[in-house]
Amino acid sequence: MLFAYINGKAALILFLAVILYTMKTLVLFDFTPNSDLGNWQVVDDGVMGGRSKSELLIGKEGHGVFKGAVSLENNGGFSSVRLNMDKTAIGETKNVVLRIMGDGNKYQFRIKANSNDFYNYVAYFETSGAWETLTIPLASFYPNFRGRALDAPNFDKAFLQEIGILIGNKKAEQFRLEIDFIKLE
């Protein structure tokens, strides 16, 4: 009887720990074979005359695949993809967590508290060519407009309404970034 009581108590503690952990984790997008990419938008430098081309699709393994080619022709130089979401409360979360497999290139993860803001908050991440889970503190995202840091505080908002990924390393390059999930913890 004592053993059952201890096991029951341990199970209750484990259950409460899982509940508390999940309360501090918010999945923003989980790429699966059935994911609907309809709310994702590709924005390449063609909006200003450039020639870069990219796409976001679901790969054979069921992960998101952001791939393409960055061109410097016609003053181009970037490719990006973004997701406009319902306004999402950040709550107690402190980090953006990405499970990705990159190609060795450097990327930006971009967030907005309001999709109508003219600027993004940006944090860079480098990829290794292997699957990895990256944790980026929300407080490290700095305000940026068209490649220039703004003289304003780093991200300190209570909501997110847009997330995105951009590649623009001032060189012509092919790229491929696989994404398993994007979440807040």
C-alpha cells in the first residue's frame, strides 16, 4: 500500500511538472506532412527589383523546407518567408526555439509584436549542416528596418503577431533550411 501511495504521489508530481512545462511552451508552428502553409508568405527582393527566388514547401520527411537562391542582380540580395498569426500572448516564455537543419549559412529569425509595424526585431543564427535545436532569447532580438539597427530597446513586448526567416548575407548563394518546429519556451 505504501508503494502504491509513493508511486501515485510521484505520478502526480510528474503530471504537474508536465502541465507547468507545457504552460511555458507555446508552439508557433509545427511542420508536419499535413501542415497548411497557406498563411506563410514568401517575400523576396523582387519587391524592389531584385532577382532572388525562394519557396517554402513540405519536404519528403514532413519538415518545412525554405530554399532558393539569393541574387545580387538589380540591387537584390535577400529571400524571406513569414507567417502572420493571430495576436499571440507570450506569457512566461523567454526564448524562441527552432529545430532546424541548415546548410552552413547564416539566417535571421524575425519577429513582430504587431504585423503593421514598419520594423522587425531580428536575431541571427548560423546553421551547422546537421539537425539542431537552437534557443534564442527574446530579449536578444533588436529592432531593425531594412538592414539597419534602430536606436530603440530590444524586444520587450507581451505579444507576437508575425514570425519569419530571412537570408541576406550580401552574397549570391543557394540555400536550404529544413524546419521541424518553431516555438516559444
